[in-house]
Amino acid sequence: MFVRTRYGLWPKIFGDVQTRVPVYIETGRYDATTLANIRRAIDQVNADLNGCVGFFEVYTTAPGLDFLWISDTFNSGTRALHCNGIPGRSLEQAGRGQKAMITTGGGGAGICGASQRGIMSALVTSLGLLPEYRRQDRSITVTEANVDAAYTGQGYYTTLQAAQIDTMATPFDFNSITMVERNTHAASGQVVFSTTPTDQVIGNLTRLSLGDCNAIRTKYTCPTFFQCSNPYTSGTVDPGGPIEPPGPVNEFRSQHYQHLQK
């Protein structure tokens, strides 16, 4: 499990021990189903991180605080081919927002708006968590020739160099929310990678893995009472600490965020 160190951490904007990330959703880009998927993904990431780090929705792009801007379109007007985001808080934006791409049906083969799991992956990328399948010590073998032509040369499966990452000494995590299926971005009828072992099951729950949670918890130096659970086992670690619910709490946080802009 690894996280990138080139970008900064999101701040504790409310003066407590919890990190909160304001999120503006470009609602005009999405239909009702996709919007519901995005909001469910936000709620699930918040629940899985158990109050250590979380997202809350804001409804304007007022300057003054850094925030995440969910869209399917780059500033140039070009639609994104697949879901992605800046790996951590960009220190150069100075309150202008940074985009996390959640693609829809018109965005090409890499759409993820219909997948809560894919949206969750894009969200944790914005916290600094990088795709597990790009580890240097990855337990997969990639066949670049089988990648769909639309993604050739984009480095989707390229391993990251040691200077780009902060690696945690943990085994390769096939259950990571950032893992993809063997045929993701593959040419028709092909698979892009094989696994070791070959019959390895890849996680498919709409949950952060224990490794995902621990990596983010470590990166953001969360107090010890914020614990992580493992959704892939019958027994879980006592989560401890409060889970921030959706609804009125999000509304309060949004009002607080707007107050901070003045």
C-alpha cells in the first residue's frame, strides 16, 4: 500500500482532530442516478474512515479554502476518458479547487459513474492513495499489448518510481478499493493482467479494504482511537470513534465552510 508525498495533506479546517475535505459536485454534468452514486460513495468512504478523514458537500465554489471539484470534464472542455484525480491536495490551487474526474456514459470505455466502487477509488486518490496495481512490487503481470487503443501510451498500468511514493511495508492488497479487474481498459476479448496466484480473487465490495484505511490513517496521523475494520473478514477491529452521518451534519458543515470564506 502506498501514498504519494509530492502533494500536501488536506487540513483540519474545523480546528479538531478530524480532517474534512469540502466537495463541490458539478451537478449539471450528471443524471440523478449518477449523483446518487456519488453521494453514496462519499458517505461510504466517510463511514469506512470512521471519522478520521471525511468529505462533505458544499454548494458553491467560493475561494479561500481548497476543495475537491467533482466533474467529468477538464477545464479545456474535453471529457475525461476514465476516473482519476490529483493524488493528494494540490498546494498550487490556493482555493480554486482541484478536479476529481467521475466519468459517465459519454466519457469513453473507462466510465465509473455507474460504479460506487469506482467513485470511491477516485475519492481516495484525492486523499493521496495511489492505485495498488501500480506498485513496483505488484503481484500482477501486465501485458501492455492487450490495452485498448484509447488508453495506449497513457501509462495507466505503468509502475510508479520510488521517488514518487511513500511505500508502506504491507503485502500487495488485492482487496484495495483502487484495484481493477483483469480486463479493465482491455481490448475486446482480452485481459490486461494476470495475478499471482493465477486464481486470486480481486476484491469487489463497495468498501475500503483494511489496507486502504490504514494507509490513509497513517498518512493523516489520525489519533489511535480512530481504528479501521476489515470488510473482507467475519471479524473486524473495533472501529472506535464517531462516524459522521449524512444529512443535517453535512448541511451544518457546508454552512460552516461558507462562513470561513468571509
